[in-house]
Amino acid sequence: MTTRVNAQSYANVPVKYPKNIILMIGDGMGLTQVSAAVYSSKQPLHIEQFPVVGFHKTHSFDNLRTDSAAGATAFACGVKTYNGAIGIKPDTLPCKNIIEEAKERGLATGLVATSTIVHATPAAFIAHQHLRVMFEEIAKDIAHADVDLLIGGGLRYFNRRNIDELDLIKLLNKKGYQVHSFLEGELTSFRIDYTKNFAYFTANDEPLPVSQGRDYLPYASRFAPYFLDKHSENGFFLMIEGSQIDWAGHANQGALLISELLDFDAAVGEVLEFARKDGETLVIITADHETGGLAINPGSKMRKLDLAFTSSDHTCTMVPVFAYGPMSELFSGIYENTEIYHKIRRALQFDTP
């Protein structure tokens, strides 16, 4: 017997919207990279538990091959721009980003990366500069942006600058931040005042690969949502980047790639645990582009893969999107990378008057 569902009976059921959004970006992580991590892990990946899967088209404004700056700007601002641009439109005018919009509405905001915090992906969510290599200018933008939580490398761009004599660490302290760095201890070693903004610098320049001892991403991915949740009653937006997946792809180093992917998935597990307990958090996982043109060759076996790279650069392939939580259904299908931004705004009801 077939039971007919009366669509009218659902007409008055309220739609559940998320209070919090966590966007996780595996830089350079295409579908083959995800497959390689699945086949390399002794246990199912956390990312396999996400019920909604889609794909986005990665191309930038004037190039089928995007870079991280243009790709992240598409996520942050909802516009296609030229490669190398940080938070600006093709005409070089600034575009308002999702963090700026979230702050206007009283949400807490945060950025976590395994690169410097001034690197292309985190920078696109917080800065407005013509070129991604303007690290000291980006650091100044960050110091003035009042993002509630910052975790990443790049201390030198804040306190040992070449373009001016500013000490941006002193500025952050003056603005009320709790500022710490690897020079004082591990991220786990500090007492936290949840009423104050928090910044932790994990390295003077770029952090080490996970294979050489970097271990903060999973803990930071556990700590950051908890911190932001306690920091504001209005919800939060958090971006977490597994930056060095991309670097392993550029270097065509398969073992390094797998280690970075598994570290990123451990961070996914921490975020997923928070979202399950919280019940009001939408988690989105994607990449800005694929790097390396990765292939898993015939003859590969479980946990013994024959990996091959067809490029040392980014490729033009679509990349997957995984979603979990309230309004996750928005992220199924195939769409432009700029739609990540628009779907996030819709989920947070930013379009509602």
C-alpha cells in the first residue's frame, strides 16, 4: 500500500535555520584527493558522514583556472574576481565579505588556518587588497577588522614589518585582544577569557607540515566553535582552512598530501561533534580548487595507493561540497563557487528584511 503525503500538511511547519555556520576549506582538495584519503584511512573518514553532497565550478572572473585568492573571494563576497585579488571586485573596488556582514548583525567571527593568517584564503575573508602577496597590508587590515578569533601563522607580518614601523601586536592588545604565540606555549596552554577577542600565532612565518610536527588544527577546530559560541549569544561564522593540502599538491608529494588530508579530516571530526551536540550549526566543507591533477592509478590497493600527478598547479575541475546541519540541503547540486556565499547568506537569513 502506498501512503500519499499531503504537501499541504507541511505548509505551516517552520523551517529550521542555523544559528552558526562553519565553513571548512581543504585548499586544493578535489574529489580524487578525498578518494585518496578514504582509501588510505584505516577507519571511515568523518567527511563520509555528511548527508548532502554537491559540486561547484571553480573558475575565476577571467580564467578557467582559479587561484586561492579569487576562489576564496568568491566564497567570502559572492563575486568572481581576477586571480590574486583579495576581497575586491574585478574593478579593484572592495566587496563586502560575509564576516563583515556577520559582524554587522552581531555574530561572532573567526578564522583558523594551517598557513599564515595573511595567506590568500583567510585573507579574502577579512582584507581588501589588490594582490595576495601584500602580506603586511593584509596584516594591517586584519588588525583593524576586529574578528573575534584568529589562529594561524605569520607573526612576523604583525611585529617585524618592512613597510612601516607599526607593531600590530601592540595594537591588538590595545584593542582588547588576548594575543599569544608559539613563543609562549601551545594553544592548549592558555587560560581563556571568553569575553575578549583571541589571537594565537602558530608560527613566525608559515607553520610546519603535519608530517614535521604541526598538530594544532584538530584542537583549534574543537576550541574555535566552543570559544565563539561562548563569546556571543547571537551565533557565529567560522572559517577553517586546511591550507597545506594545496602545498602537497603543488609539490607532487603523495605521502605529504595524505597526511594533510587525514589531519584535515580529524578537524572535520571535531567540528562535526560540535555540530551534532549543538543542533543549530551548519557545517560546509569544500575546496577553492583542485591542485596537482591527482590520479589514483590502476594497481592501487587499500592503504597502498599508486598516486600520480598530472600538474604542479591548480586544475580547472569542479570540486565537491559536503554539508551537514540545518539548511544543508541548499548545498546539493552543481553551481558556481559564488553560490557558496549566497547560500550561506540565505541560511543565516541575511536576505530577510
